[in-house]
Amino acid sequence: MALDSDNVRVAVTGAVYVAPTATAAPTDAEGALNVAFTDLGYISADGISESLDRATNQIRSWQDGSLVREIVSEGTYSVSMTFIETSERVVELYYGNSLTAGKLEIDPRSTGGRHSFVIDVIDGDSVERIYIPAGEVTSLGERTLASGEAVGYEVTITAYADDSSTSVIKFFSDFES
């Protein structure tokens, strides 16, 4: 395979959207999203971290203890990011509860439940769209309130598998035929 610098991608910009889990799914990398998807605004310059964790179980032979097989026993897909735009939807997502007339009651155990997420990663004409049909905020970072810094809402979103064991769907504009 020949080296091709045109295939080097940079996550120059993008957006993160959230919608109820029953919302119609995207079907490609660049098509318009269902109007139920809400753009969550600015994300810190650290961008988005994508994690695919696997746990395995090693099977060894009785005869000599050699490794003969390794089975993937668990798999988890998650994304982490820090929102730096304070909006009603970001605050609700971070705290896992709805605002009512400017009031937010906080239960530290509340995750806000499952939502659908779309993450668009854009580099010029190249778009990678990550679709999480059912994800939940499973971890929160500390929220620092300091002079001269944007207030950040660090979240980790964990994807859940559907009935066919699919937890994430990716679309790539570069590879569409």
C-alpha cells in the first residue's frame, strides 16, 4: 500500500447532539439530522476522547499451560468530552435532571437516563459521524468555577448494545460509494 498524506485526518471541528432514544437515526455521514437532535455547543480544546475497552479470558491447555485461545468476554464503547457552553440542555445532561423554572434539584445518583447521541467530526470535506443509539452519562468530571476559565462540564457517555449487540454506528463520508 502506498503512503498517501491526503488520508491523514485531523478533528478540526464538529458538534455533539443529543435526542430522545426513539428519534430517527441518521443514515449517512452528512445528511440532515432529525429536528429532535439538539446541538450541545462548544467543547473544550481537548476535544473528544473515544474509548473501546475489552476484557478477555485466556484459555490455557491442560498439557503444558500454553495459551490456546483468548475470548473477548466484555466490551465497552465510551466517549468523553468537556462542554464549555453553559446551556439548559448541557446543565441537564451534566446533572441528570431537568430544570424547572430555573431550578435544578440534584440527586448525585441520577444519570438522566438513556439518550441518542450524534458526534460529527469534520476535517474539510471529510466527515466522520458517530451515532450512539442508546447512551448514558456514566461519569462526571469535577466542575471548576474559576476566574479567567470557562466553566466546564466533563462527561463520559457509555454506549449500550441493542438487540443485535450493536452499540455504535459510524459513517464516513470518505468511503461512501
